[in-house]
Amino acid sequence: MQEYLPLLPHIKSPEDLKRFSVAELTCLAKEIRSLIIDTVSHNGGHLASNLGVVELTLALHKVFATPDDKIIWDVGHQCYTHKILTGRQEAFPSIRQRSGIAGFPKTSESPHDCFNTGHASTSISAALGMLTAEKLQAAPNRVVAVIGDGALTGGLSYEALSHAGQMQLPLIVILNDNNMSIGPNVGALSQHLSRLSMKARYQQVRRAIDSFVKNIPGAGNILFKIMLRLKRAVKAVFYTDNFFVDLGFEYVGPIEGHDIPLLIRVITDARNLNKPVVIHVKTQKGKGFRFAEDDPGTYHGVQAFSPEDGISKTPSGKPSGRTFTQAFGKALVAIAERDNRVTAITAAMEGGTGLSAFKKAFPTRFFDVGIAEGHAVTFAAGLAAQGMRPVVALYSTFIQRAVDQVIHDVCLQNLPVTFALDRAGLVAADGETHQGIYDISIFRSVPNMAILAPASERELALMLEWALSDLRCAVHPGPLLIRYPKASCPDDAFEPFALPLEYGRGIWMQRAASLHDRGSRGNVCIAFTGSLYEQVSEAADILAAQGIQADLYNLRFLKPIDERYLADCMSRYSLVVFAEEGRSSGGFAEYAATLALNLDCQVLVLGVQEQFEAQGSREDLLSCNGLDAKGIAARISAVV
Ligand SMILES: Cc1ncc(C[n+]2csc(CCOP(=O)(O)OP(=O)(O)O)c2C)c(N)n1
């Protein structure tokens, strides 16, 4: 038997692909899948989406010549094969790790990554912009946007399609349709795509007609006109509603997305067209890894797992308790059982935001609107305007998409919408695009908004209960935002966590230092946002070992603040430290420092520094920003 020699080591750049036969590309696809499964099983990452686009990526790189031609990956989570083919094979095992290559396209990493992505639905806009630039610069390069059926639920993609249809530049949009967003895709467009798939027969007939005409010798203008008429007639029979055609695109598909020769043929045809085209490709999410094929939702984004059984490897060290996400989901179900005004809204992140149990328990009060954060917020505003109590559960990073809706549709009308912001703070592994560090700075400045940050499961439940109660609507009738990190909840047994909420005030977790003489080494207070509870507690222990006693004030409210109370508290200390898991510029701490202007007390502001925060574990990221226990203690003892 002949020994199988791997092909992957011969791929140094996508140019090397050009000489590969279809049979070799098929073998290469297998090798790439193994590499992806092996690497993601160690590092975690986006598994199922990447396994689904191996052949598509090979075909794209076979037909186009990056970096001159441009491929923009929507969301970008499916770019692993692209990275492997574009000079990053050796670095691939470091993907998503601190100092390793990114899990998303990154222009600073390679000229083959022509545009950074991470948030969904940007690819068509960016591709159209690039293509327009190419035209203005009289450059001949082609631009391709690869967008999933999930990302296509995002409104930005419709704005871009509409503009592209009007411009009629030869933009190529590859619609990677696997019927899935993270979970099953939702919305009327998803149904439209299914109908298009059923009309695939139209394409077969059309191709048959094309080849029939091509084979007639001397087929000139007349035949071409007849062919066009025939095509229209066939369209009229089989194919009356096609959204993309109506917008001015040529439409091809749906085609089988794992058939390499077919993909190469169709993409080559599209490259030669002189108008915008959508190629509708059907792929299987998780292809080639049994567990991911069976359950693509679970394997969309994974922690390290065992490739043999697909089971997640739990990190060693301390046992992980309930996460804030799980705590939120559980608390919301309990409240909704008693109050049928409570509704939950997610933007394609049902599992990620902990809403699966809610969906199961209250299917009519649960709404997954697709990747449509702006709509989610205004939809909630409508619900609230009619007396419902909507909870919009989003990741902090994705609410950035809906800032105007929060301000214009919710805050301005002072509507009682509750925002549950998950992944608020430093977020591991996904890098710059997914950090949840701007929400405090953005929303603190908006009138009517209240911002709360729990430090524990009990506090989160308490805050949610309060947020949805009539009592709170009497005190604070408008919007309210509860932010919590992607982390396990700390041990909750500590008494103060159960103390009822006092509007605008926090709670003392440790209070002895205020009794010390002002100016003495022991006269320090650390006021912190909930997610840093464990870090500041440990910092206080480190400081205690150095003879510095620090009180701990859990802020609970980041807005509004009982300013008089806080200023009075601050006046008892010679040093007040504000520790905040968010950008320090424009954040809570900076504002709180202004309260100390007329006090005889020094203020230290600790927060996330001015830079886009790259990937790493949460611990790494906290440490880089001086927000881990050691960093906090070191900064304090340096000042003391
Ligand atoms: C604005 C925004 N909201 C939510 C997400 C989270 N998210 C990442 S991938 C994804 C699903 C994308 O589905 P699709 O485009 O079909 O790609 P697939 O993973 O199915 O290949 C979602 C919701 C995001 N990246 N951006």
C-alpha cells in the first residue's frame, strides 16, 4: 500500500493551491478538518462553523488571488481554514491564546485578512466600500463577502444589499446557508431561504437550457435573446419570488457547499460576471465531526474538549459554580412565574444569555429576534409602552449595535425596559471585538438609565427581582441595566449579599478601616463594581499581610448614586480606590473621583486601560490591566 503523504505542509500561501487537483483538494479538506478539530479540542473556539466551510474556503482561494482580491468573512468566526491557507498554519495551534493568532480576521496579522470582523452583518457593507474604492482607483481586483444565513438576519446586511443592488458593481456575495445561526436560524428570511432551496430545480432546468444553447453552433444574438426569454419564462414558472433578484442581484443556487468542483465552477462564473451576484451555498454546520454534525448548536463555540467523545474538559483548579448567566436565567424564570408581564428578548443568543429555560417555560413570552440588537431594543420599548415588563438579554459588546435605540426609543421615553448585560467586563479568548468594557461609559451619560452590577448570584436575583417590581417602577420608572461578567459566581454565603437594595447605595463587605486614624496606613477604602469582588477581597488580604487595612464597598449602583452618602463615606478615608471592570475613561470611577474634589482624600482610579484589549484568559486580561488581586494590592500599597 502506498504511504499517504500529507499535503498541508506544502501550503505556504494560497498560491500553492492553484496547482492542486480536485482530488488533492479533497484530501486537503480532510487534513484541514483534522487540524481544526485537534486545535479547537485544545484551545476551544468556533468549531461547527469552521468545519462547515472548509470546501468553500478552498474553492474561494482556488479561484481568487488574495490579498489582491479581497474576501471578507462575516462575523469572522469561520476563518480558520482561511488562516491555515494564508501562511498561518504553523501559528494555528496558538489560535485564541494570549500572544497567539486571533480567532477572527485581523488586518494586523496578515495582508490576506482585508477587514476585521467579529460583530455580525458587516461584510456586505465593507465589501461594497472596498469594491467602490477599487473602481475609483481603477483597480481590477474582485471583492467577495461571505455571510451566513444567521448574519443575514442583521439589518445592516439589508442596507448594504439595497445599496449594492443600486450600484450594480460586480460584488460577489456568498451566502453560506446552514440553516443555523448559533441555534436554529429564525425569522421570515430564513423561511425564504428554505423556499429558495426547494426551488433548486429551477437551477437545474436553467443550467440545462444554458448548456443546450451553448452547444448550438453559431448561436448569435438571436439565440441569446431567445435564451433570455426562455429563462424569464422558466423563472416565471418556478421562481417568482427571489429577494436578491428583486434587489438587482444575479442569483445562483442553492448549490451543494461541499462539492469542490461545483463550487469552483460556480465561483469562477460569478467572478466573470459584471454585476452583483449572490451565490447561495448550502453547507452542513459541523461537517466531518460526528458530535458537531448531530448538535451544531452546542459545538458552535466550545471550550476544550476530548475529540474521542466530544465531551468538554473541565478546567482543573477550583470547582466552577453556577455562572452569572445561569443565575440570571434561573432568577428570571422564578420572577416570570409570578408575573405574566415579564417577557424575555434575545438577539440570536438564547443559550449564551441563559434564556433556554425561560423559552421552555414561557414560549409565548420569549422572543428570539435574530441578530438584530437594534430591533430587539425598540421591540422591547414597544412592549414596555403597552405595560409589559421586557427584559432584553444581550452581551455587553453587542448592545453597542443598539445604542441609538436605547437612547432614542427607551431612555427618552423613560420606559421600564430591563437590560441584562452578560459578558460585561473583560472577555476571554475572542479578543478586541468581544470585550464588554464600554457599556458603563456609554450609558452612564444617558438620562433616565440606571446601572447596577451584582457581585454574586443572590445579588443578581435581588436586582432582577427589584428591576421588575412595581416598587422599583415607582422609585425609578425608566430603564435599568444590570451588568455581570462571563464568570462563575463567587461563594454567596456571605451575609451582606442578602441585604435589600437601597436606591443609589452599595453595601459594605468589610468595614473596619474607617475607624482608623486618617492618614494612617490602615485608612483605605476600595469601592468596586460587582464583578471584581473576588479580586478586591484577595487584594485586601494581601494588603492586610502588609499591615494595610482596606474596607470593601460593593457599589451595587453605578447610576444613580446617592452622592451625599458616597461623599460622606469617602471623607472618612485618606485613600479611596475605585476599581471598575470597564473602561476607566468616562466610567464610574472617573465620575466618583469628582465627588472627592472638595474632600481631603486621595482617590485612585483603577479600570481598563485605553487600548483595544486582545485575546487572553480573563485572568490574563485582568492582570494586564492591574485589576487582578496582585495588581490592585500593588497599586494601593505603592500609593500608601
Ligand atoms: C452583532 C452580533 N450579534 C451577535 C453575535 C454572536 N454570534 C456570533 S456567530 C452567530 C451566528 C452566526 O450565524 P451564521 O452567520 O449563520 O454563521 P454560522 O455560524 O451558522 O456559520 C452569532 C449570533 C455577533 N457576532 N454579532
